[in-house]
Amino acid sequence: MNTLTTSFVARLKRNDEAAWFELWQTFGPVIRAQLMKWGKGRIGSQTVQDLSQETMAALSDSIDRYDPTRGARFSTWLLAIAKHVLGDEMDRRNAQKRGSGRKGADFDDAWMASSGASVDENYEAAVFRAKVEAAIRLVEKECEFMDFSIYRMRVLDGQPGKGVAAALGISEPTVSRRLAKVRDMLRMRLKEVIATYSFTPEEEDEAERNGLGLNPSKTDDVLFDESIAEIYHRQTELRRQEQANLRP
């Protein structure tokens, strides 16, 4: 593991509330979407919320036993826990229908193996998008308001540079310069976020495979911005759907 990954796991094991909140904020929507998919209409959105919280609680109970050298990505292990929690819930419901009691199965170390959950490309892609969204949030907090506003208008909202300059009362070269500043910061934060949550070389290389070149060039800048915008809008829609599902 790299230093950032080791440090993050150590924070979780110390019950660092900020680390747990960071984990929940980043991967909570991914796990909830997977639970909803697995539920196939048998569980509602509120149950999905409850089960996602139980997943984090189970992760908390077992984090001291997490050992990435046993072959599982952190995302794979998290998914295995979610699958275990959902299976336990469905077994409990079936037991209630039969009128019998049932004690939930313990989450043991066997779930740490990479075979503990079936992971498809869609799930891994969703995990990667969550990492990108986390990097965007960090940059938005760190940037000057004007700088991120320019990046939002120019890249995330797809407005032309001339229009952004006119709307903000600045020159187009200023728009380009500040846009590049935010892009560079985003590349740096993206490297850090990926490193924090990555346990395999494949995970560390996933930015390049998804069109997010972290070593800048003019050609890469265009593709980088396009990829960031696409991921941002997909994550925004994911969260919008979640909120819609929770409305009475």
C-alpha cells in the first residue's frame, strides 16, 4: 500500500470521525445504488438507506481485520459487506414469514477474499466516479470562489470562454489562466484521492484508462475537462435520483 492509503486505513481504525464521514460521503451513493439493484424492487429506498448505514457499521466492526494483502480491493471488500448485510436482511424477512427466529450470520474474515463478492465493471466504474466527485469537492472547498465559478461555468456547465468572460466582466485570457489553475489543482487532488482509496496497481492507473490524464498536455486538457464534466453530471443525477426516491 502507498502512504496515503495506509494513513487512511489507520484513521478508520482509530475511529476518526472525519475519515468515516469522508468514506460515507464518497461511497455511500455507490453502495445504495448497488443495494437497490440487488433488491430488485423487494426493498424500498428507506430500507436501502438503513442497509447502507448497517454496511458502514459492519465495516467499522471489522476494520481492524482488514488486510489488503489477501487479495481484495477496498471497494470490493465494501461491496462484500453490503452483500452480506442485504442477504442477512432478506433471510430475516423470510424467517419472519415462516414465523421463526433467525440470528444474523457473522461477518468473518472469509469475506475479505476477492471472491467474496461478484464485482462487475459497472460497479468499479461507479466507484471511480465517486473518487472523481470527491476530488471535485475538495477543489471547490480549496479554490477561490471566482476561480471555481469559472471552472464550473466553463467546464461543468459547458459555456464558451467568451460568454464566461462577459458574464464575469473579465478578459478571455483571464478565464483561460484561472481555468488552468483549477484544472491543475484538480489533477493534484485526483491523484491524492485515487491513492488514498487504491490498493492495487490497476486502481492507481484507472485515471488514465478513463481519459483523465494526470500528466498535462494541451490535448489531454480537452479530454480531461470533457471526462470531468461527464462524471460530474452523472454523479449529480445519481444524487438527484436518490433524493427523489426518498420523498414521500
